[in-house]
Amino acid sequence: METKLKVELLMYTPQPENIVAAAAKLCYSSSDIQGLLKGQTPEKANKLIQRLLSYGHESPFEHISFTFGVEGVSRSLTHQLVRHRIASYSQKSQRYVKEGQFSYIIPPAIEEHAEARTLYIQAMEEQQKVYDQLVLLLCEQHGNEKQALEDARYILPNACETKIVVTMNARSLFNFFSNRCCNRAQWEIRQCAREMLRLVQDVAPSIFNHAGPRCLQGPCPEGKMTCGEVQEVRKMFLG
Ligand SMILES: Cc1cc2nc3c(=O)[nH]c(=O)nc-3n(C[C@H](O)[C@H](O)[C@H](O)COP(=O)(O)OP(=O)(O)OC[C@H]3O[C@@H](n4cnc5c(N)ncnc54)[C@H](O)[C@@H]3O)c2cc1C
């Protein structure tokens, strides 16, 4: 099923592999700062990165950051996303931007169920009407739209479509991918996380090629809640 989700990698630290390898070299050699990048080759950087990953020595990965623009997602998704505290966010404000005709996300299971879909759309239209009426009433009361918008928005649903810019360093992304690429994460944030992973794998393959849900590295940590599809998941991520 087609979704509205759009993820773009807006910017990232140039030469991410070189920076990580240089930071790690400082830990393990007597090199001075000027010498850190001397003699660095993609092969040497990659070898050092694989060693760091196998040791779990993750602090060098904090030196590189990736900034994504995410749109066509619900406020439900962004609420889950912003629980990841080791990150920076900027999100479209419902206090300042009027939801004149708010767009909303329809979960695939609801999209595929005719009766549920009708009910859902009715609820959205009803909420839009109430929101518009509240904005009018509160505008009369306060004499300014901004104050009206910030109170009227309490009626808006989690389904409301939004946009967000997020920046994370690579170490935080490892954690984000292990939580949110997992089949146990909700469909929407899972799609978003998998798209983010695909984008960073394109620009920093030796850093992210083994990133993904925890079951790529060992047994599924979810116990009874496991999706039961570890082999399929490994095949999808590792080929
Ligand atoms: C499948 C799934 C189900 C979930 N269900 C729920 C739920 O029912 N209810 C709910 O509230 N949340 C739920 N969450 C959210 C989850 O508990 C985390 O809040 C979210 O995944 C962010 O992860 P994090 O804290 O590791 O990330 P970050 O906030 O980015 O933190 C990264 C790491 O830094 C360290 N860290 C950060 N802050 C602190 C701190 N204050 N003290 C100590 N160490 C810190 C931790 O090691 C942490 O793993 C769920 C997440 C998933 C993936």
C-alpha cells in the first residue's frame, strides 16, 4: 500500500567514515591531531570501523550527524520519534500554523476496511468542523488568531499529518534503528526508520551496513513478544 511518507537526508557530516576513524585512531595510537587523517584510506577507515563495531566502542560514532526531513507522517509517529532524546527536532507548530483543512494519515488496516475507513473519515471531518468553530469562537473571545489556534488544536487528532526535521548522531541512530526497524515497532515509525536506514547506508555503508533491529546481531530480545520471524528479518536486512 502506498503511503504519504517522505524522508529526505538533508545534510550529514562530510566524510563520515574518516571522522569516525580519526577519532578512534586518537584513542588507540600516539598520533598527534595533525596526524590523525594522515595516511587514512577508505580501506583502513573501514577496518577500524568494523573493529569499533565489534567491540561495541561506540563513542567515536557520536562525531558524525545526519539531518533528515520527514513529511507525510502522523502526530502519532512524531510523538514516538521525539521519545528518542539523543537528537534534535524542529516540528511544524499547531500553535502558529492554522490547520485550515488538516490532512491526516489513514493506517493501512483502516484504509483496507471499507466500513472502518468510512467511520474514520467521518470522524476526521467532524473534528475539522469542531476545530473551525472553536477557532471562530476563540478568535471572538481573544481578539487574536494565535491564541485561538493554540487552544483549538486540543481537538486535533493523532492522525493529523505533520512534518519534522530530525538530527541524530550515528550512535543514537544505531539505537533508533534497533528499536524502530524492529517488527515490534508500529508500522508507521517502522517504515520511516527503515527509510532513514536506507538513506544513511547509501552515504556511509561501512558504518550502517549492519545496523537494524537487534535480532541482526543475536537472538531476539523480545521474548514472548517476538514477531517470530527472525530469519526473514535477517534476510531482509542482510541479504
Ligand atoms: C516496540 C516499542 C514499544 C514501546 N512501548 C512503549 C510504551 O508502552 N510506553 C512508553 O512510554 N514508551 C514505549 N516505547 C518507547 C521506549 O521506551 C523509548 O522511550 C524509546 O524507544 C526511546 O528509546 P531510548 O530511550 O533508548 O532513546 P534515547 O532517548 O535517544 O536514549 C538513548 C540511550 O541513552 C541513554 N539514556 C538517555 N536518557 C537517559 C536517562 N535519562 N537515564 C539513563 N540513560 C539514558 C539510554 O541508554 C538510552 O537507550 C516503546 C518503544 C518501542 C520500540
